[in-house]
Amino acid sequence: MASPNEATPASSPFDGKAGWRQHGDGKTIRPGETVLPEERLSWPRTVGIGAQHVVAMFGATFLVPLLTGFPPSTTLFFTAIGTLLFLLITKGMMPSYLGSSFGLLAPIGAVTGFAATSGEDLDSNAMALAQGGIISVGVTLALVGIVVHFAGVRWIEVTMPPVVTGSIVALIGLNLAPAAWDWVKEAPLTALITIATILVTSVLFRGMLGRLSILIGVLVGYCGAWVQGQIDFSTVGQADWVGLPAFHAPAFDLGYLGLFLPVVFVLIAENIGHVKSVSAMTGRDLDSITGRTLFADGLSTVLAGSGGGSGTTTYAENIGVMAATRIFSTAAYLCAGVIALILSLLPKFGEIIATIPPGVLGGAATVLYGMIGMLGVRIWVENKVDFSNPINLNTAAVALIVAIANFTWTPGDLQFEGIALGSASAIIIYQVMRGIAKWRGTDQDDIVSTGPDIDSTDRDGTGPDIDTDHELEGRTPPGSP
């Protein structure tokens, strides 16, 4: 999948036979230095960094199968395979672990009707249909990756400016809020212990411990649940020590496509955000491999859906580890993928994870779902989206309410719920309102009066704003009294 005009931003460790070159003496990193993707420390140290990445993604990755009823070991297996595949497709130039995507929680739940509080097993037929939806997301994302690889990423930025992207990301987290409350009601004290631990840990500790607040919160909440007798260990003793995870064949129903396809927008935003974050931290222009990144995540999601795993995405948790350690070596992610693969082949380990009770899930979900919502707000803030502009204001306002209230539309055999309708609302409202404003000359960003001042701030991601009211530096327009 080579583009004729692709410029390689950095040397790939997969070029030639040398592999990753050793950074310095392989033991130390001098102040101000970074270990680049094509470099590595000594292999024992690289394995240790890889283990850190596994721990960083662990809490969030395992919560997804627990919240959806999917097999935890199977999900971990496909995140490991997906990560190794990702490294191969991106030629070892993009450091990332592909963990479970929270964007798929709502559509999976809508199809399966699974509730962790019910005590019932996930219906296998419903799970198969959900897998078909996951595959549709992966195929679409892979196709987008191919287009981006050859055509560039600009068309996505025009279709989904920051106000639209932020709205879509935010509405997914807010749409999931009722599910968190259902779990919290099952064991309020356990949920409160979990939430409090997550919050305190994030500010009490520095460095790696602070970044593992979700995992630590789940562990402390689990201990609290155990003391209260809320955990059933019967399945753990029956599980084997070593064995393959349980695989499950998918099924397809076109009626569910409306539930799943909007998630593609979220995965696009997460992947592009990951590329830009790594670019900023390494000081390299990595836009040329954005298409590869999207294609690899799409293919990984297809594989996961085909065998009974959740969809995958790049993880912010691992961005945090790289920011803290200044080690961007993709060799560390190779090690992380291998470690995760080994853990997925230990059924007893998977059954231990499956014993996490609803109270703990509810506490962790309260924080995580809220974080997803705030990630959307963060996109607005970082891109200085101007909500005094009615186009931006109405785009976000309508999309969020549609998702929070979970509007539902069922034309024929198709079904569209809050996330799908909210995502569509954000895109359509922005483009239609902006088109009308340009036609009528009422777009605040395009109005040019006599002698306007130019503000270099890009509030909505479309370019420098024009100060039509001449408010900058108290200036008055030419010809004014």
C-alpha cells in the first residue's frame, strides 16, 4: 500500500535486517533526549517498558468486555494481535497499543441488551450480531485509511472540523451515563470506594502511579467488594491454567448498521489525534502514515469482530506513558503485544478478571464515561472553538441533546439511536448552517467590512478569524466619527 508521493518521515526498523538500533549505551537516557520509534534500549529494559504499556492499557481494555459481556481473554487476545499487526502495517514508525474501544459500548449494548447487573450470560446470537456490527466499523475505517493514504487527511478536516469532532466524542460518553448509574445502584458503597480511589490516586501520586488511577481504583474497589462478599470465585477454580480463548463466529443484520457506523467518526478522531500527539512529542511530521494508522486499526477491528473480541483503537493511556518516559520505541510495543498475547492464553487469569462485580464496574464507568465526554470538550478548548458563533453553538447543542435523550428513529428494519442520530446531526447541521451563512454572507468568520482587523486565533478550525466589530486594541473602522 505504498503511495507514489509518500515521504518517509523517519527510518523504519523494518527496513533492512538491522531492526531497532540501540539508543546510546542502551541503559541511560540523557536529559532532553528521547528514544525514537526506530530506536530501543537494551532488550531487558525494553521488555520492562513494554510491561508498563500493558499495565497502562489494562484497566480500560478489560472494562470493555466486562461492560459488554464479551469474553475478557478473547478481547485481550485480539488487542495483542491487533497491536502486532498495527506495528507491521505502520512499518514500526508509529508507537501505539490498540486497546478496546469505548466508542462501541453503546451500539453493542443496544444489540445485545446485556446488563452486568442481571446475572445472566450474554446471548450468543445477539453477540454474533454485535460482532457483525463491529466488523462493519472496521471495514469502513480501513477504507477511510486507504483513501487518506492516497488523498491526504484534509478532506476529513473539512468534513469534521473540531466543533463536529468534539461533539461526536462528547455525546458518546454522555449517552452512556444511564448504564453507569444502573451498575452503581447495585452496590453504591463499592462504587463510591472505586470512584474515590480513582480521583484521589490521580492527584496523590506523580508519574506512572498517577496515570494508573483507573487500574488502582478497580483493584481497591475489588478488595472492598471482596470484603463485602460480592465476588463469586466459583468459575476461577474450574478454569484451566493454559488454553486458547473462546472464539465466536459473527452474524450480520443490515438493520444494525445505523447503530455502529457513527463510531467510525470517533475512531478516525482518536487515530488522527494519536498521530498528531506523537508528532508533537517527537518533533516529526508523521501525517504521511495517518492512512496506514487508520487502515491498521480498521483491519484489527475486523479481526476482533470476526472472533469475538471488541473493536480496537489507539490509547491515550499509552500516550501518557510515552510522555512520562520519553521512550517512543516501537520495540516496546512489540514486547507489550507479546506479553498481552501470553496473558490471553491463561484462561484462569481471564476468569479472575470476569469476577469484577457491578459496583466496581459502575464506579469505574462513572469516571470513564465522564472522561469520554470531557475529551470532546477538550477538543473544543484546544482548537479554540468559538461558541459565540451560532453555527458552532447549534451544532453542539442539538447533537448533545439528541444523544443524551437517546432519540430513536426506526425506518423499516433499520434502527438509529442517540449516538447515530447525534453524530449525523453534528455533521449535517454544521455543513448546512455554514453553507447558508456563506450564501447569505452572514458567516461571522467570513464577513469582511471596510478595514477589518485580523485575529490570528483559529476558533473553529477553519482559519484566522476576522474582527468585523473592530474590537482589537480598541480600534475604530475607517470613516467612523
